[in-house]
Amino acid sequence: MKNKSIIIMMILSLVLVVGCCYHQQYIMNCNYDMPVSECPAMVTNSNVKDGDYMYYCVYESIYKVNVHTKKSSLVYKSDKLYWYYNLDVKDGWIYGTAKTVEGTDIESPYIFRVRTNGKDAELLTKGINPIIYKGSIYYQKLDFPEEDEEYYCKSLGIHKMSLSGKNDVCINDSEYISQFTIYNSNIYYIDVDYTGNRDYYEEYYSLKSMDMNGDSQKTIFEGEKDSIINGLVAYSDDIYFNQDDCIYKIKIGSSEKKLVLQYSSIMQISDGYMYYIDMLEDEGVFIMNLNDKTRTCLMEVAYGVEELQISNGYIIYSDGYESADENERAPYNMAKYFCKLDGKDRVLLKGYVRT
């Protein structure tokens, strides 16, 4: 049990520092003078349902699953070795992050879009973490030279642009924003301050807010040395986040941090329930009723959930592949699964080899 808890903690550190929930999520190869951890983190969106379909991606392919028939089909596959992440579906378009692979260690991420029928795919600009809000794309803009194995990847802060990639405007030019979310016409973000140099440095994570134009900037609370904050989720006038293996929340308009759960890591909140990983248990994903605080195990998992997306009563998540034969894991060792919000009626959507 202790070893399993350590493994879960290591997985969550990877997933949630470089992605909220993260999974299928990554840290870019940034040759900063500062530590790699200052590369912007990805945020997992849950706006992945459109009509009768939920959309998901596995490496260079985007799929959809009919929530009624549970049949999955290919929507779009890249012919240029782009890998896709962080989907956000709106009005017949799929938005997300496309990372170039090209057979090397180069990871050059772009904001992209493609129609839900798989047509008109295009790269919009260099960046990650697109969030569609009130007719605009908010994202973390990046700058890097093309086709350079020794490139420097620089964050240009939070920007917004039209849904077609036009009229780009800078909202906040801090290069040390690691994650952001939007709630009730305000942006809540994590800003990281580094002191020292590459050989010896200290990092301080702070939670901040601003309006949609980048004005009225406020520091909600200053972080402590080397105390990582990640996993931002806004729900019902509270901001939830992970810090030091615990889940906390802060009421919007307040700076008082309240403990929600110890030895846990938040994944999502939906319909009054918080979905999280309990680091001291090994059964899988847990849920907590935010009203009466009751907690139950939602689903058992094989090797640790790496991504969980909830949209309109359904869940898509990534887990280790479970075979009928305990000794058989070929031809793949990970898979995307689909189930109802209560964890029942699970079906395997797509197996793949973890890289």
C-alpha cells in the first residue's frame, strides 16, 4: 500500500504540475536559463461534448464516441506527426493544442482547430492551453524558432484572439504563469517567482486574479518556498487547487485558504461532486459530495488515472489497459475509457502504447 501511494503521488506530480488533470499532458523541452518547471502547464478542459458525441485524442488522432451507442470513430488524423491535447469543443469546431513530434525531441506546440467533421484543420498560433470563453480563445502564448533542435521556448503570458486566430491581444505578459482558469469574467492564475540561479534556486507559487482585460490584478495569496500549487478548478464561487499533497479552496473575494482534503489531488468538479485521487488508498478515483462531504470510490482503476474529462453526465479517462489475462498487456498498455458519471457501464474506447 505504501509503495502504491508513492507511485500515485509521482504520477500526480507529473500530471498535475504539467497539466491539471492532467494526462496525455506534457512539459515542453524549453531551454530556459531558469528551471524547466517554469514552462507553462497545460489545463485539461471538459468542454468536449457536442450533441450526442464526446471527443478525445490519442497522440496524432482525434476521435468521437456516441454517448448512447458507445461506438467510437475517427474524426481526424494528422499527416504531419502532430500530437493533440487539451481539446475544447464549441459550435462545430474542435480547438486544442497540437505538438510537433517530427521524430526528434523537439516539441513545438501550437493552438489549432478542426471542424467536428474532420475538415478545415489549421494551426492558429504558437501556444498552449486554449480556453474558449465568450467568443474568444484565451491561451498561453509561446515564442520559439522553427526547426531548431537547440531552440529557446519562451512564454509570452496570457493572450486572447478570435476563434479564427485573428486580432491577438496580450492580457498579461508574465512569462512565469504556469496555469490559469476563467470563472465569472475573471482570470485566476498561478504565477511562479524564481530567485537564485540555475544551480541553486527557490520558487514561490502565488495565486492571483485579474479581469478579462488584464486589469484589476490582485494577489490572492503568496506562496511559500518550493510549495507547488497546481490543479486550479473554479466552482460555485470557490477556487480549488492542490498544494503540498492536499486540496484547498479559497472563497472568491477572500484570501483565507481552507483545507478540503489531505493526501489527495483534485481532478475535476461537476454537479456538486469533486473527483479526486486519494494518495493513501489504491482503489482508484474517488468522489466527494461538496454539500455533505460524504466520500465514495467512484471506480477502480488498473494503474492510475492520467486524465479525466467530465462533460454533461459522462466521463472519458485514461488508465492502464486491463486484459482478461493478467499476464497479457500487449499490444498496448494504456487505454481511453468511457463511462457514465457514476462510473458504471464502462467501455474501452482505444488502446495505445505509452511513450
